[in-house]
Amino acid sequence: MAVNLAPPNPANLLPVRGVELGVAQAGIRKQGRTDLMLMRFAPGSRVAGVFTQNSFAAAPVQICRQHLAATESIRGLIVNAGNANCGTGEAGLAAANRTCALVAARMQCAPGNVLPFSTGVILENLPVERIAAALPACFASLSEGAWGAAAEAIMTTDTVAKAVSRSSTIGGQQIVVTGIAKGVGMLQPNMATMLAFIATDAVIAAAPLQTLVKEVADESFNRVTVDGDTSTNDSFVLIATGQSRASEIASVKEVAYLQLRATIMEVAIALAQSIARDGEGATKFITVEVGGAATADEAARVAKAIAHSPLVKTAFFASDPNLGRLIMAIGNAGVVGLDTSRINIHIGSIKVLDRGGRAVTYTEEQGALAMKPAEITIRVDLGRGNANTRVWTCDFSYDYVKINAEYRT
Amino acid sequence: MAVNLAPPNPANLLPVRGVELGVAQAGIRKQGRTDLMLMRFAPGSRVAGVFTQNSFAAAPVQICRQHLAATESIRGLIVNAGNANCGTGEAGLAAANRTCALVAARMQCAPGNVLPFSTGVILENLPVERIAAALPACFASLSEGAWGAAAEAIMTTDTVAKAVSRSSTIGGQQIVVTGIAKGVGMLQPNMATMLAFIATDAVIAAAPLQTLVKEVADESFNRVTVDGDTSTNDSFVLIATGQSRASEIASVKEVAYLQLRATIMEVAIALAQSIARDGEGATKFITVEVGGAATADEAARVAKAIAHSPLVKTAFFASDPNLGRLIMAIGNAGVVGLDTSRINIHIGSIKVLDRGGRAVTYTEEQGALAMKPAEITIRVDLGRGNANTRVWTCDFSYDYVKINAEYRT
């Protein structure tokens, strides 16, 4: 079902010095598939994260925030798929803490040096004993070459594993960036919208790393939406092991910071786009570009209104040039004082709306043609200013309903 | 498809003295069905309306606002189904004005005394000549008994016509209230969310009538949501012909005002609920009640977050007690400082969430049973204050996608 998205070729996934990955079958999601993933980081690794803005943040998200606030030394992380450990109250926090303790005991560190992550069904207690039982196998499989297996182990309704690598040179020294993500539903651009882990062997101080994780999230994962629902478990974590020979980046003002950011951004954007390409039931990959906005916030509101509208998304699924729905969505974005007579809309290269009215050159045949491809760009010019944004989404098909109606069965 | 919603029995639709209705086939929507509806009001009738908050308000909405601002004498209204006359620029305004002029010529009034309404596809020019050609038949069919036929003529993807009547006594005199509405998709509670026309023969001054239309909209049509999209054409119009023998209501402080409001509210709530019952693809009618909120706005945000979530709606379609999705939706409502450990949730009489965690008494079997009925109430107590609200919605089925993917075919 995924739109122009092939599974990663393991040969293309570059190991990151200082990061080992292990997987195991804990039997939390389904029997017979891996659903537990462990990352172990070399001493001295620095880790930063951004998390869901949902008020019902899951227990592991709460624990991650605590641990990241309390220490600069994160030695590993553990992820289970199939259970979100959310809406589970005190028992959920205890389960997440116990998971950290189990991992820490084997790593010979404190539980506070481990980050826990969960993804899956909400409101079910996490079966920690199944994690405990699977941990020996998980540790036994640790290797620097297991990025592909790790990407598979964190999948829920993803149909394709998501992993991307890039390398570049900073100050004459090669650095590597490799990341994995899982996405699918309950996704909208309001903080990282899924689980994503990106590691690099670059050397970077804690302060610029913290800025970096936010900057990258804003321009990648926060630009993806599938259904407008923000998960309780969204997490994006950036790990810098410092194991390359590059010099340490001490400040966001250094050229090296911008170089590293560009490479990490490339990985993050590729992962983010792959999440939209593999949105639940997706048959089309849609880029919504909004320009001419007075503010970035305004541009984002308009892009999100389009990308979230079930009516727009079903029209794209049907390749039905019912493009009036775009107008309806823009009009619902809550932009104060919007002068609709200044708005232009293109689908691909076809002008649909010209200064607020149907373009005289526009024909239904053109519209139908423009909506057929598997990759479509919608461009909206609000004619109000110079701010712009870009959001990636997918269409809304029968299969979205099917997948979500039958998620747990 | 509609949930527990029978077509109106014409024998139960009470004529309103001073309101005549006519219908005709203009061939705008489909051949062989009525799609044009005319109401003519007796001299002295007072009319008030509330309209969509979408920035791309359709041409007829713009004209309605102008006419209502310019005169207290509205003599009639004309509605076409099948074309929204929206995103049509100057040509659209000209088409709406010409429609008014055509009606006014036959009513021997000014175009400014006529209100135009359109519902249907956006971004297509309104074929005014088809309206002109059908108007003679529309006028020829005018009668006080045609409320049922009028309700049918304004339908788009509605599967059941929506019409409701009530009568009551004000100061010893009987008054009658009859209303019709159409709804289906592109619906959310942000101003009247569809077309609705309610008429009464009660006698009421212009100022309290204006208050009345807003109060009624807030507690009826603004509480309905199907898909969270607000149409460009939403309109709710209240007509008071003053033809009953009741005394004039001069102020909102009179007991008679409250009596009239109660009767009109009853009609409006029945119509609003019928819109949710007949939401596109609906198989379940869902009432979301939120209490214990700090403010009414906060209660509304939470209720809407639940009612708009595609993930919640597909779970209800499947009768799958995947109730963690309710938590996710509540957490996304943007309530600042929400203490999730004070939140309780019931589905029907089953307690699902107890102070932020899964209720110990809750079982999946109970959840599955509670989600089976065609009518379901979700109750959320935020434990923060005394404000509350109520929203009506429906589930999200394969047929929503089907109807909207194939809307124009």
C-alpha cells in the first residue's frame, strides 16, 4: 500500500560507531514477529529528545522526560511495539520504570540512564514480564549492523520498515547519520508524530544537540500528518555518540553545526516523508505547500486544514477533481481577515483558483489528470506576505477505515 | 443508512400561517428530482439568520448577509441543491443576485427582500438559467402544506428528509413551529452547520428574534459534527410570520420569549440530531457529553476533539472497545494544565477510565457490549469545574469514504 516506498536495503544502512542494536520477540504485539528493540550507546554519547504535546502523555514519555532532565548520560533505550502503556496510571509508570531497571541491570548502569518507549494499543497494561523474558535474546543479538532489524521491530501497522542513512564530511572527517522511524495513524504535525530515533557519530555538545533535535523535528516530523490525531507516545530522539574523528561542535553558530544539521535533516525528512507514504491506507503521497502567508503560524494553519480535511483526502483518493473542497478547507483555517480574492491554488502545474475564483483556463479534464499521479503537490498562495510552509500527507481510502476499524483484531 | 431516523410523516408537519412553500426540478443536481425550493412569507414577517464562519463564504451567504443588514422586510427565500455557488468570484455574486431578482419580480418586491441559498458542489458556476426556467413551476406549486416536499428538495447526500413540527401555547394562544434542514458531510459545530429553516407564526420583534436565532443555533446546530469540516454555505434562518393571535414578544426578558425559545429549541435540536443520525455513512448516533470543565470553551474543545477524531469514529464503527483512543483525543484538545489523573470516562453506564487510569472494574466484554447499540453516549468528567457541553455525532464507516470519493459521480 505504501506510495513509492521500498523497504530499506540493509546494505545501504550505515552503522554508527557507538550504537548497537538488538531485537527480540516478546509476544506483546503478535506471536512470531519481533516487537522489542534495544539500543546501547557507547559511554559519552549525548542524547536529546522531543515528545508528544498530548496531555495524556504515555508513561514511557513521562519517564523519558524525567530521565533526560536528570542526567546527561543516557546509555540505552528500549522500545516495545503492540502496547502504548498509556492511560495506565501508576501501574504504567511502575511498568516503564521496571523496564528501565531490567535493561540497566544488564548494562550495569542506573535505571535513570535508560529511556523507555512504547507504541501500540492505549489503555492496556504493559506485560513487563514478557519484556523481561525477551531481554536476554535482545541483548544477545546486539550489533552495530542491525538497523534494518531494529526498524522492523518497532513497526505497528506500518507496511514497510523505515530506515535511512547518510554520511557527510565535517572538518575533513566523515560522519555518519542513520535513523529509523515508525508512523502510520494517529499522526499530525504537533511535535514529532511517531517514534523516530536518529543516531550520529558526530561530536556535539549538549546545548547545541538540544537545539538541533527541535530544529530537525520542526522541519521534518512536525510536517507530517495522516489523520490529524496526535499520539500519546510520539517521541523523536537524537543520539550523538561522538565516536567519529570530527571535532566537537560547541555552538549552533559554527559552520559544522549547519553541516551536521543538513545531514540529519536529510535523514529526518526522508523518514518523515516515508511515514506519509506509508500512512494507513495511503494510495497517494501529497505535499501541501502554502506560501504568501503573513506569518509562519498562518501558513501552518492553512496547510494543516487542507491536510486534515477528510473531504479533501477522500477526493484525492478518488482522483475526483472536487477541488472546491480545498477552498472549504482554506476557509476553515481560522485565518483572521483572509481576503479570498487574493488566493491562488495550483495542483501540480494546473492553476485551479485564480484570485479567489475558478481559473478561467481550468478544466475538469486538467483537474482529473493532475489528481491521478501517486505523488501530488498542492500549492496555495495566500497573497498576504512572505511566510511559507510545507506539509506531507496522504489520501484517505477505504483501507484507512478498514485498518482502524480492525486494528486490534 | 440513517440511524433511527424515519422520514417525516407529512400529516405531522404543521403548516405555519404566513409561509408558503414550492418546489421544482431545475436539473441542477440530478435529473428527475426536485432541487429548487421557494418559501414565500406574508408581509410583516421577520427573519433572522446566522451563517458559516468559513472565510470562503459562498456567494449566496454574502448576499444573505447584505440583505439582512439592509432591510427588515424579507419576503421570501430560494434554495437550490447540487451547486454551492462558492469559489465563483464576481460571477457567483452576479448569479445569486440574479436569482433574487428573478424571484423578486414574481413576488413584486425588490431583490433585496429575497434571500438566496445554495448547497452542493463548490467551484462550479451556478446555472441560473435553469433556476429561471424552473421558477414558474416553483411558484405554481406554492402551498402552506408543502413542508415535506420542501425538505426533500434541499437534500444532497441526505438519505432521509428532515422536517419537524411542534406547537405550544403562549399567553393562551397556540403557536406553531415547523422547520426543515439538510446536513450530511462538511459539518462541524462552528456556527450553523448546514441549511436549516425554521418558521413560526409567533409574533416577535426584530431584536429578540436576532438573539433567538443565535441562542438556538448555539444549543442545536452548533452541537453537531460529522467530519469536522465547516461548509462554505452553512445557514440557519428563523422566520416569524406573526400570523398567530399571540401577543408580540418585545424583549428577551419576557416569559413568552422563553416559552417560544423552548419550542423552537425542541424543533432545532430534533433537526440537529437528525443531521448526525444521517451523517454520511453513519451506522451509529453518538452523543458526547463533557462535564466538570473549567469553562464552556474547554468543554467544547474536548467534546469536539472526541467527535472529530477519525480514530475514535472508526473504533465506534467497528464496535471495537479500543477506548484508549478517547484518551488520545482528550489529550489533544489543547486544554492547558489538564490533570489527567482527575478524568473519568463512561460509555453508556460502563466506567472505562477512573481518575486517569483504566477502571479496575472495566472489562473488554463490557466495552464491546457498550459499543454495540446504534445510540451511544460517551460521558467525560474532567474534574476541573462546573462547565459542560454536549455534541452529537456519528461513526466513520467505509461508506463515508465511498460517498465522498464518489460524491460527484
